[in-house]
Amino acid sequence: MTKTAFDKIKAGLDEAKAYLDGSANKRAYGIHVPPKVNVKKIRTRLGLSQESFAQTYGFALSAVRDWEQGRRQPERSARILLRVVEREPEAVKRALAKSA
């Protein structure tokens, strides 16, 4: 390995370390952190149990429990659906209804 390659790798590792330990300016990296979704707030506002909420909107019950207990955050597609459920729950129910 050449000294130039080594220096570039070392510089990258130093930057990563600074980012992780909080000494780097994280805004300089342009990392987007999506807003969190308060699943429990959405669910309780709709007056649904965890099981009913999961069943009504097509989520796994275990995922709803994990989101509410802070063990996991919803993935991007789930966050999008949760935002729509928050604003237009009846529209989502109609869209997910089984056709006769």
C-alpha cells in the first residue's frame, strides 16, 4: 500500500471516529435524520388496541409493540403509511379494504 493511500484511509477513519464520538460537525456531512413517528399517540387517538391497530392497518403486532416501546423505529415506508394513517385513517382503511 502506498503512503498516499494509507494517508487517505487514515484520514477517513479519523473523520469517522470524530463523527461517532461527537467531536465532528455533523451538519457538514449532510445526513438526514427523518422525524420520529409517535405510533402510540396515533393509535390511542384512534382508540385502538395494539392488536386492532396492527390488524386494521396491516402492521405486524410485534412491530407495533417494538415501535411503541422504543426498541425499533419504523422503516421509511412504514413511517409514510403511519403519517397517512395519522392524517387520513379512513382513507387508509378504504384503500386496504378487501373488495367484495
